[in-house]
Amino acid sequence: MRARRRSRGKPALLLIILLALVALILFRYVFVVRNVEIGGDRQVSDETVTRAASIDFGSSIFFVDEAWIRAGVNALGSVRLDGVEIRYPNTILLSVSQRARKAMLLHMGDIRVLDEECCVVESAPTVPDTDLIYVNGMTVTSYTPGVPLQAGAGQVEAYCAIMRALDESAANGYVSEIELSDVNDLRLITRSGITVRLGDSENMSNKIAWMRSAVADLEQRGEGGGSLDVRSGTKADYSRTGPEAAAE
């Protein structure tokens, strides 16, 4: 009986060893990173994105660190990583998109170009030769390319709310400057010199929609300067005097 058990045990042991060897071979030589494919609309090269991702070719496909890849690609500033897909046995697909250049501000003597999420897309010693909204009054405490700025309380949130609303109403072209000094008294300055009072960040979509409609009408009538109050989010009140005089 014992001899029979030993004879039956040997094939089982051999099978376990064989399966372990097959698993080891698959793990070490098949399911490893061999290829990286880059998808998405962007202006940087595949090589630039691949280098930034810092992918360890030849390492296990099962241990791909998406957070590490995301941090590396986003650090380029000009692009964002939208997704990571594993295609077994050996390919990683990175979806990357170009960050939009929406606004700019002056920080530590350089111009920081921002996207709609308040991420630094690029830095330049001089004003870029492009049409960007100028951001005034933001107290920047630190920045990292591809990461939202660190700034005064509520300022980044206010910036993002305004930029989202401008995109929703296709109103970016009307705005020259955003004033963020007081997050409870946010203001815009239009290209025709009208100061728009927004109040706080609440109900921003309606406020910007009212602003766009009113400013388009005022510009068509040749009006410039003065103050436009949309703080209620339900109407737009225009005064030919400045905002301080109108408040009085």
C-alpha cells in the first residue's frame, strides 16, 4: 500500500514542479513589458512620452505602476495621461492628450501658462505670443508642472469654476483678465474694458452666461468700460461708471 501511494505521489509532484516551471517561464519571459503604444491627440513625440513614463522594460506586466507612470507623464506639463491599458502578454497602451493653454499669470519673475484645471502647462521668461487670459491676484505658494497650483484659500477653485463656465458659454474670447484677490468678490475684465462683478464661485455657469449675452449686446452697441453686475446669476445690470461708483 505504501509503495502504491509513493508511486502515485511521484507523478503529482512532477506535475507540480512542471507547472511551477511553466509559470516561472511565463512570468519571467512572456508576461513582461516589451512594447509601449501611445494614443491620443498631442504634440509631443511618442519617445518623449515613453521616457517621461519611466517604464521598466523587461519587468513584469503584472506590476505596472499606473500612479508612477501618471506622475511622470503629467510632469511634462504640456500633456496629461488619460489612461493606462494593459494588453497581455507584453504591451502597455498610454492614452495621452494635449493640455489646453487657457490663461497665464506672473510668478517669481516668470510667466506660468495654465490650463482650465489650473495646472502649469509651461513656464516662460516673457509673455507667450498667443491670446491668453491674464490671471491677477492669485497668491501662488508653490507649483509643479502638470499639477494644479497651490494658492490662497479658494483661489484655485474659483479659477476652475470661472474657466469651466467660460468654456460652457464659449465666452473665453470676451475676457481679458480674471481678478482673484477676493474669492467673495470675483471679477472679470472684458476686452472692451467692462468690469464684470461675479461675487463668489456659486452659480458660476449662470453668471457667465448672463455676462456673455450682455457683453455681446454692449459691444454690438459700441459700449465699453463701465461695470456689469451678474452676482445674482439671474440678471445682468450695466452701469457706465466703474464698479465702486456703481456700488455706491
